[in-house]
Amino acid sequence: MAYQLWIIEYMSDTAINGLLAGDPQYYHRLAIDMREKTISEGWGVWRLRPAGQGPAGFLSILYTLVGPYPWLVVFVNSLCHSLASIFLILILNRVVSMRHALIASLYFIISPFEMHWLSQINKESFVILGVFVFVFGVVLLCERKNYGLYWIFIGCAIISINRPYVVQLLFSASILLALFFVRAKLGQIRKGGRLAFKNEGLLAFKLVIISVLLFPLMTGAASNHKNQIKKDLTWSASGLPLFIDSRLYAVSRARMSFRQHLSSPNKTVRELNLIDEAEFHDVVDMIYYAPRALQIALLAPFPNHWPIFSRINDGSTFRLMVSVEMFIAYFFFIFLVFGLYKHNHMKFLVPVFIMLFVLQIYGLATPLIGTLRRYISILYIAS
């Protein structure tokens, strides 16, 4: 709270009431508008996502009950961050000891970037919590504990308040992984010429349940990109089902939307925009660029983007914090490789696969390094 009320004002010339320019100030205005409508017309007009923005609707409740004070968001974000930390520890404790789980979680718990962002009205705090609850449910399913389905649903419900398309990504990753395991089992397990399909059949049944439960949670927020193919981008049909092809197109179109930043007066934005590296006009283009996209999602901002090595020096505290985190991350990637080698069972590999899948899609869809880092910070740290 002290960070928001005092430090932010010295860090940014455009900060107002401790909120940075851009999304935080926009969500604040929406929350105030929602508060005024609720006070004048009653709670019947309240909406969870005014203008499609979940953070504004949730915060408008506190604004109505207490007052239009931005510092109230600190309590909301801190609660989300604390719960996310607990779920991260619980996930890791399914694989390693509690002591090691606590040590491994420190990188997330005391992350400078997360502390900076906790002071702002944002979507990430909710999405972070939802992702960890989702992964916790997946780990329970790997242990054949069916109540993991409940945690998966709760996690996706939390995510859907702000970014329903993330639910689509998590669901797609889970389906792909499940199909891979089913295919592997079908190829290995045969008894008397008959397939031993008991466990795989149960898994397929769970996936049907998950799809039915998650379908209503996959749309509705402003960040849910439109999938209909339009003429503003040449796209060659892949021959895949339209359901899949339209979403691949949506990824390509999302990437093209960042082209506007190439003419930004902000030199930093232009420097960190990688849109010119590739344009996707069919699935083949995306496949060729996929390794580079994953490299960017995992390792960017690269050292040449850090303030100490960069050709630009805009005094950005955000860039300074991220560069420190990336230095730490590069070092701890060594331990991630060791952990994958030592704990090479489903409870460890499945969540990492899901995170890498989501990172891959974000790397394809988001070429602006700063935006990408903000979107995937939790997925990156979790991996």
C-alpha cells in the first residue's frame, strides 16, 4: 500500500492516485462508473464485467461499500497472491518435501515484479490464482483423485472472470496431453489381443465432464479475441476442422494487431516489438516460427533488452525489475532441468507441459516483449 500511495508517484510522471497510466487507470474509471450506477439505481444494475473488464466489476463492489479508493485493490491482489502462493506450495509438495516446496516457491512469493504489480488494478492477480488452482486439480487427477475435477472447475471459473481465452488454452493443452497418453497406452498395453482400455476410458470420461463444465467459461470478457476470419489478414485454410483453424487464425490476427506499435512515439515500445520477425498466413508459417516463439516466451527480454546493456535507457522501473528477474531465471533454469530429470513422473511433467503449451501460444500471438512478459509472468515463473 505504501508502494502505491507514495513510491509510484515518484516513479512515474503519469501516475494518478498511485495508479499507472493505461489499464490500471482505465479499470479505475470503469469501477467508479459502476459504483455510481449501483448507488443511484441499486445492485440490480451491477455487472461483474463492465465493458468486459472483470477487475473493474469486482473492485466496484469495494468502491460502493467503502469508497472510490484505489488502495483497496491492494487487499484484493494480496489475497489472490497469498492464495496462489499456498496453491503453488501444495502443488510442489505433491512431488517434493514441504521444505523444498517452500524454498522453490520463494521466487514467486517475493518476486519484485509481482510486488510491483500487486499495487495496480490488474487481471493477472486473478489469472495467476486461477492457473495455480487449475494445475492443482490436474496434479490430483494424475494421482487418480477425481475431486481434482472440482479444483479444475474452480480454477477456470476464477480465470474466466478476466481472460476466458486462457481457459481455452488450458483446456486445449490438457486434451492434447490426454490424447498423447491414451495413444501411448493403446500402443503398449494389450492383453490377449484386446486393449486394456479401463484407465484410458475413465480419462476420456473425465475429459467429457471437463468440457461440459468449462464451455460456459470460455467466452465473455473483453480479452476474448474474435475468431471469425476477416479480410484484414490473408489466411490460407489448413484443411483442419474449422474449430481449430479459426483459432489458429485468431492467434495470427492477435499478432498482427501489434503492428500499430511500430509507429509508436515511444522508442522503447518500437525497440521491443518483434512483429516484423514473422507474419502468419497459414499453419505452416506458425510451425516454422514455433521454436523461435517458445524461445522468446521463455527467455525474453534478452540481455540486450536489459537497461544496462540496451541501446535505449528510458528509466523504466519495470524493465529494471524484469531484467533482475531474468538474470535469476537464467541461473535457476539449470535447476529446472535437474528437477525434470530427477522427478520425471506425471505429477511434475504434466503441469510443465501445460505451462509450455500456453507459453508457446503466447509467444506466437504476442510479439511485444513488455506485454508478453506481463501476460506470461506467472506461467513463466511456475514453469
